[in-house]
Amino acid sequence: MPPDTNPAKVELICNRVIGCAIEVHRTLGPGLLESVYRECLLIEVREASLRADRERRIPIKYRGHAVPTELKLDVLVEGCVVVELKAIEQIHPVHLAQVITYLKLSGCPAGLILNFNVTSLRAGLRRLDHPDRYSARQGPGSC
């Protein structure tokens, strides 16, 4: 799975997924299971003409060895944006670290954490970039 690295395309996909998630949250509200939000988000994303895979499996290698257990991404959109869904009280730093690990293992350039257990989805939204993309954008002498 070679992820698309065109930053403009990745940004567009992220924005479209966020719009779809806002529509799901506006329609359903907080308080449901992650699995319900995932299925509804998949409907919205596909209706927005985006390709989305549910529970996409990513092989894991450790020191050159294949690990028999695979990573399962909640949703993968257009083969390049990892979407991790939550229905929790609040997003914690470990959730951010989780998505960063998913980005490293999958090679995807961007990830979204969508926590639907909030009054406004914008409060439960976090966008993360692959650490290599971030450091490449910084360049020498950047802050």
C-alpha cells in the first residue's frame, strides 16, 4: 500500500472526512458505541465519493521478522488517511501516540482521531501528521 504523499490531496481528504464526521455527529449526537459511528462514517465517506476500508489490516515487522498479529486500522480513507474513532470522555496523550504509531507502521502521511462522545465534534478532533512528513516540512533552521 504506497500512501499518497501529495500534501494538498492529503489535506483535501482530511477536510472531507472531517466534514463527513461532523454530519454523522450532527445527526446522531454523542453517547453511542464506536462501532455505530464507524459504520455511519463509512456511509458518509463513501457517499462523498471517497474510498474507505473498514478495519484495514497492516502487517507488522519487528527487526526484519513478520509478526503474526496484524494492526487493524479503524478506517483507512483513500489509502492514505488513518481514521481512529473514539467514543470516550476525552482524548488522552496515549491516543495521540497510538495514531502516531499507526502512521509509522502504515507509512500513511496523516491521521485523524475523531471522538464522538463530545457536545461538538470539533472538540473531539485531532489531526496528526506522520513524524517524517513533519520533520521534512520543518527544514533546516525552522522552528
